[in-house]
Amino acid sequence: MDKGTPLVEMRDISIAFGGIKAVDHVTVDLYPGEVVGLLGHNGAGKSTLIKCLSGAYRADSGQILINGQPVEIANPRDAREHNIETIYQTLALADNLTAAQNLFLGRELVNARGFLDESAMEAETRKIMGRLNPNFRKFNVPVSALSGGQRQSVAIARAVYFNAKILIMDEPTAALGPHETQMVAELIQELKTQGLGIFLIEHDIHSVMKLCDRASVMKNGQLVGTVKVDEVTDEDILGMIILGKKPAKAA
């Protein structure tokens, strides 16, 4: 089946620090409405690879294509211009502000007289939250009072509101309990139906099996391989991470 043009292609990406290749000729891609998990031990190169897409690092060689077009991503602003948003584990939310104030932080709405338009910002926040997380009710409290899953939904809402098409999520369920993890899984499902593509940096194989369509495994800066999650087992992926070899049926 032809899936059309990938949202993102990272082709033959290499980056070295002090002569050590952190990422060595790696190629991965991502399609609309798809979640691709990036796995590997600490130091495998997955975070470094994805930082080339988010604009935190510049690759030494290789090419990034967005919707089939080569692009230059020299910094996070370039990434944003290509509708790439990153949700880090720390979430980068201002604890003392409400969901709406966080959503529009640095991009506040003002009225005709130049004053902050709090009601418009709250209305927009309610609208996007209604789409992503209809059970969200805590619009008038600082985000420090929210649960981990609710905070995650605020960070996701901010990215989606500002037209993210490509989302990078760094271990989104790492510090969450089962109920919260389920909530984030439902958010990810919703984003998929809206045609977003998501790169999920993960350590937890169970999360990958549950949330991802494909998994790309890295070891020592190289790509071990990319597999369809429904065609492999947990053990297959574990073997890729630890032994650095693709399962026979996916080779």
C-alpha cells in the first residue's frame, strides 16, 4: 500500500561530538496519523537524532525533508515554522499560570485597546481542550494544581493550537500512574485521527507496543531497524535494543 509522502524524512543523518559519532547515518520517516517510537539504551543516539529535527542540534551531514521538500532546521524557531513542536518530559509549563495563560505564553491575545484578552484566551483554550480532552475542567487554577496527565494535555493543547503537524514527545507517560497513562494514550489517539505525526522517545517497550504503529530502534548511534509494532513481540524489540539485531521475520 502506498502511504503517500511522509510528513518527515530524516535521511542519512550523522552528528558527532568530539570525534564520537552520536548518530551514524540514520534514516527514519514518519507519516500523517502515525506514531513512531524511538527506542534504545541511554546514549543510543535517539535523543540526539530527534534534536536535529527540533532544531536543538544541527546534523553534520544528511538531509531533512518535510512533506517531501528538503528543509534547513538550524534552530527551534525553524522547527516551529515547519509545524514541528516538542513536548519535553519537563513540559516547560509555568506552574503559577492557568491553562489558558500557559497556552498563550509569549503569544498572548490582546484586544483592540491593546490589553490582554483573558476571556478570548480562555474561550480558545476551552475550545481546543474540548477537542483533545473533553473531561478537562480546571481552567481557573494554576497548572501546579493539575495532575500529571492534565498537565500533559495542556502542553499538547499548546502545541496543537499553534498548528503542530509533527509532534515530538519525550517519554510522555514516564511519571504517570495507570489512569493518567490511559489519558495520555487517548490524547495520542485523538491527535492521530487529526492527522498529526508523532515521534515518541520511549524507554518502556509496553508503552511502545500500546501507543506506536512502528518502532525504530537505535544502538551505539546506528539504526538497528524499523519494525511494525503489530508484526513483532516485546521480546523482538528487546532483542533489537540489547543485541542490536532485527527479528528474522522483519529483516
